Amino acid sequence: VSEEKKCPECPPEGSPAYMTTFGDLMSLLLTFFVLLISMANFEVVKFKIASESLQGAFGVLETFPTIAVHPFVRIPKHDGDEAKRKRSINDAKKVQQVLETKNLEDAVKVEVTEKGIAILLRDPVGFASGSADLKAQGEELISEISTIIKTNPNLKVRVEGHTDDVPLRTARFRSNWELSSARALSVVQLLSDKTGMNPANMSAVGYGEYKPLVPNTTIENRAKNRRIQIFVDYMDE
């Protein structure tokens, strides 16, 4: 009787066993990259170094395309931003010259912002205690500021009123909130009259004592918190 020939063992169906481990590794790496992207500040250089080091450690990743970080990079509008900044600096210098002429450098501050300029008027310059009527000195200063900014088209002006935390209740104003709002509106109205700006591009808001620059713990600090802030934003042409 002849012996039956044994059939060689057939290989198992499907992918090799090591592919399961390989697939798990790829899933973990993908999760790691998603975590990196979600926590990153998208600093391109650091991100590139980290990704290249991982590629060096895991040669299997070298065949994959490099992750594109360019969509997350902010591309400035060079021409528009540069022109806007020049206008901002020019107007800020003019306002500063007015302040120096009137010896108001300590009471009024001007600075260049990302969108334009910001002017801070402390309480003694603008208003008497508990009043929303501009003093003569404050009205004169606002008028000169109007002359400077009205030469620029496409402006937006926002005026904020702020007070200290001393409780207020008078026949005219029931709270610091109302007083700060009325003061901001007085400044906006004067700016509108002097510049002829479109009222749709002007706004007034009162924050009362709720947005102090410094804690209301001393007389000096309360004086710093009583203020008007004028934000002049230059819109794109």
C-alpha cells in the first residue's frame, strides 16, 4: 500500500500577522499628529523640526507627503496694512504734538494700535465730578482731535466711558453705568458734529466701574479709572 502524499500546509488567508501591529502603529502616529496640531501654536519652524525628527525615527513615514502647515500661517495684507500703519503713526504724532502744546501729556495718552490709534482722556480733562457735560478744555481738545482724524476717509470711531467704583445716584444718573454712557455719548456727539462722519461708523458705550485699569483701592487708582477712551480704526480703502 502506497503512502498518501501529505499536502504542504497552506498559508493562512489575509494579511500577514505583522500588518496588524503595523496598522496599530500607524493609528497611534496619526492620533499623535492630530494631538500635535490641536495643541500647537503653528510655529512653522518648530513644527517642521518635530515632524522631520519623527520621520527619521520611523523610516516608514518617509514615503508619506509632508504635512502642509501653510493654511494656518497668517498672510498679512502688506500694502493695506502698511498704509494703515503709516496713517496711524502720522495721526498719533499730530495728537501728541497737540498734547505737548497744551501740557496735557500726563492727563491724555495716545498710542498706535493694530487698527488705528487709541486716545485716553483722564477725568480732570473731560468732565467735572458726576457730570456728563464736557469741560471747555475737554471740548477744545476733542475739537482738535476731530480736525486731525477727519482728514482720513473710511474711519470707525468707538468711544468708551469708564468710572471708578464709588456709588453714584443723582437726579440725572442712577448709576455709574448711566454716567459713563452719557459721557461717551457726549464725546461721540461732539466728534460727529466736528468731523461730519457717518453716524453709522460711530458708537458710544459705557462700562461704569466694570472695566478698571487698576484696582479701585486708592484715591490715585480711582482717578486713573475715571476715563474716556477713543478708538479710531482705519478701514481698508
